[in-house]
Amino acid sequence: MKRKLLVFFSVVCLALTNNVFAQSSSSRDSDPNTLDINNTLKDNFGNDLVTIYPNPARSELNVIFDSKLDIRMIAVYNLIGKVVSVFKVTSGTSAKLDIDNIPSGIYFIRLTDSQGKVAATCKFTRQ
């Protein structure tokens, strides 16, 4: 599977599932694997798959995801790939991540499904 990251503004998100494709109406070269200007990853039918807000964030980051992604864990990584925090998702389609204990900077969240596969990776800024 071809994977490509496209950066615009301060948001990046890459869908890694075989059956779900993301689509951004704002990307410069029509790459289907990016968040749109509203911090939302969409499938090829225009349905929201992953939304993160606020970005940049201060103490909490809200993550909303589609139920078909079956998200069970969200991990926060720094720029060198070190895990700085892990959050379990027990039910529902959203999570409020307490990021107050991590220093300011650029981070990635990795959403993992019930089979342990990475469903999406999103970039955010902690102020």
C-alpha cells in the first residue's frame, strides 16, 4: 500500500486501513490521506472518520472517530517517536486526552483498532 504524508498548515493525518480511505478537499495535490482545513479526516464519501480539536491544544485534545474504525487505544508520540502518553478507549466514538503533563511542542496521536492495527496517525501542536 502506498503511504504518503502531506503537510499543510499545522495538521497531518494519515489513514492506514485498507478499507477506509481519507479524502481532503483542501490538499494541494489531491492526496487522499490528509486532514482537511477543519482538522477532519474524511472517507471517500465525505463522511468524517477522525476529527481532532482544538489544534493547537493547551491542556486537552478532543478526538472524535467513526465507529467503523473500532478504535481501542490512542497513543501520543513526540517527534522522535517516543511514546509520551497512552489512552485506552473502552467504548464510544470520542476521547478527551489530558495533555496537560506534556511539554509544548509538536506531537502525533496514533489511533489503534481492536486488532492492534494502526487506523490513523494525526499531528497536533501542544501550546
